Amino acid sequence: MKAVLMERFGGPDVLALTDVRDPTPQADEVLIKVHAVTVNRTLDLAVRAGRYGRPVNLPHVLGADPVGTVAAVGDAVSDRKIGDRVVTSPILRPASANQPPVLLGVSVWGGYAQYVCVPAVATHLVPEGLSFEDAAVIGRHAPLALHLLKSKAAVRPGETVLVMGATGGLGAVGVQIAKWLGATVIAGAGARARIERAIALGADHGIDYRAQDLQQEVMKLTEGRGVDVVFENIGDAELFPKAVASLARGGRLVTAGSHGGGIVPLNVTTLYQRQLTLYGSTGQTAADVEQVLRLGTDGLLRAEIAVSMPLGSAADAHDSLESGRVSGKILLLP
């Protein structure tokens, strides 16, 4: 089969379309014929550059979230059959007390390939009526966004949510899920064009935090109260303190991203005096995945796809994402 192989860490040029041996499913696995896989900043770009922070064995195949059809099943698999349309969770095995999670495209070869083997329990059925492309994008970030906003922050109807990075992969679904939960949504983004896109996704207000003062604008929009929840997935040293300062008393901040650097100042006095709660999570449940796929099928959750490229254009896809030339998800189509 064809796969995008990297034999060293480096820039996009280390990605090469190569012939590799066809995978064979183990007893508890399914073999997936890949129809689409997304390109991700953390689980793809950082791994490729050798900056992920965990050992990655070379040669390696990236791709955390392939979707496709089941082409073969292992002897012990009873709940999947050939022809099933499935989306894959990146977490193949959750973390334990002594071991990190096993991640597709990080710990093991991923979905930048024509075929990939994964444990059957890490797959979820894609409803009829939802395309593979939309399922790939929705299945990648929306379960985590739902988990953060519903299970961690416990967003209630009538509350106000500030979504930072509102047109990124996680932010775009965060805007839509916060609206679905009944919140008033303030979109924060770094350019006017991105604010307009967030408004089109359902945000009620927008703040260009590169041109405007984030905290001041939030206070204007909330009549000095602040927001109930901040959905923060940037981790920028300048923006993070302003996001925390935008919270109302008793507010909650949830985060699962740090591509802006990750090391941020935090005023602990503000934290306890204003009774704020900060949640970090990378988790999601099977119910979260199934819920967002239903929302996508029902037209209540829109996949923001910037461009689809053939598998052999993986290097160009990485270059486009890394340079910031695209807004929305990039898909590779084997």
C-alpha cells in the first residue's frame, strides 16, 4: 500500500509517499480502508518536527484520526463487520497510573496511508448521511469540545462563553457546541476575517484580540460582569491572563491546547479571591463521539474544511498549515 513515511524529524520535506507492507489486523483489531484523515497542528506537525515531547520511533506514519470503511476484522471482533463506515479515536488506550496513553499516529503508525489497523473499541460508526470528510473533522475535535464544555465547564443555557481561537479546529466546534448548549458566545480571534467566520458559525459577538483589548471588550459586552466560561486552547503568555481576567466571579476556564507556547503567568490571588475554576482535559467518551456525529448528521454541527488534498501532497498540507495560509481543517484523501 501507499503511505506517507517520515524517516527523520524535520520540516515538511521529510514526508514522502512510499510503498510499505499492507497491515494485517490482530485479533482485537479492524483493518480500515482510509477515505480521509485530517492534518493536525499538535499530533502531526509537532511530531514531524520532533517537538511533541514523547518518544516516536522512526520510520513513522502520522495521522491521528482516519475515517473509512472496515476492510477486514480480527478473529475476536464481533461488533464490527466488513463495510462498516467508521471514525477512529486517536486514543487507542487511555493513560494509566504509570503509562501514557497510546495515541494513533504518535505511539503507533497512523492514518496517512491507504490502510490502517486499530483496535475495534477505538472505532465508532459513522451515521448514514454524514460524509467521510465531515466525519473526519467533526470526529477529531468536537468530542473533546463537548467534553470540556458540557462535562467539565457544565455550561448552562443563558450563560456567556468566550471561545478563544474561535476559528481553529477546536475553537470552531467550540463555538457551535456552546451555542447548542444555549450559551451566548463571544468569539475571540486574531483577525477581523476570522471574527466574521466565527459569527457565521453562530457566535453572537466577536473580539479581535490582536487589535482590541480582550478584557475591556469582554466587560463592555457583559456590562462589567465578565463571562461564565472561557474556552481557551491557545496558551499564549499575553492572552491567557487576559482571558482569566475576563471571567466573572465563580467562572470556569477549560483548556486542551497550548500551541501558543503553553507557559503562561497566572495570578493566584485572583484565582482564589474570585473563586475561579480551571480545568484541563484531553479526554472524551464514546458517548461524546456518538453525540457529535449525530449533531453533524442532523446539520447542527458544521465541519470547517479549508481544503482537501491527495495523500501524496502531505508535505504541501503541512506547509500550508504551518504557514497560517489556511483557516479550517486540511484533509488528506488517500
